[in-house]
Amino acid sequence: MSAGADRAALLRELETFECKMRKLISMIEAPVTDLDGLARATQDLSNHAFEAERLVAQFKDAAVGEVANVKRRLARLVDLDAVARAACRSELEKTAAAMDRVRHVRTQLDTLRSVEHAGETLDYTS
């Protein structure tokens, strides 16, 4: 393959990787998340081996405009990575808060159950 064809293939690979990352971010930030779809999108992105070092090496002797384009696209990829990490962190925080609420409700239910098993009655009318 010629250098031009190699570069074009690497740019297509970069575009595919970026699209997969954008899809994952949109799924994470969706109001309702399809967990199976999210797992597939995460696995799909993980399986896509993107080699930034190879891309940089291939464009080392390229024209100034081509190098600038690759730099912009790599910077955009870094920004997308930061967005994905922030979205994941936010969702983890929301999940932790929801789990705390569920634990609190469960504790209340366990307390009620233990009182009822102890033979005490509760007056639910007050």
C-alpha cells in the first residue's frame, strides 16, 4: 500500500473510532439507557484497536495541512474521551445515590418486618 492509501485507511479508522465513542457517549447520557446496548457499545469500542502511535508515525512526514488535520482530530478524540469519562463519573454518582436510597428503604422494610415477626403489632391508622 502507498503512504497515501495507508494514511487514508488510518483516517477512516480514526473516524470509525470517533463515531463509536460518540455513540457510547450518547447512550450514557440518554434519559433512559438500554443496558444491553450500552454493554454492546462499550465492547464494540473496546474491540476497536485504535493505535494513535501508528497514526502519528504515518503522518510524521506528511504535508503541514495534513499534520494539522490529524492534530485537530486527535485533539477532538481527547475531548471526547474527557466527555465520556465525565458522563461515566456522573452516572456512577447517580447510581450510588440511588443505591443509598434503596438501602435506606430496605432498612426501613427490614425494621418493619422484624417488628412484625417479634409479635408486636403496628397501628397503621395513626
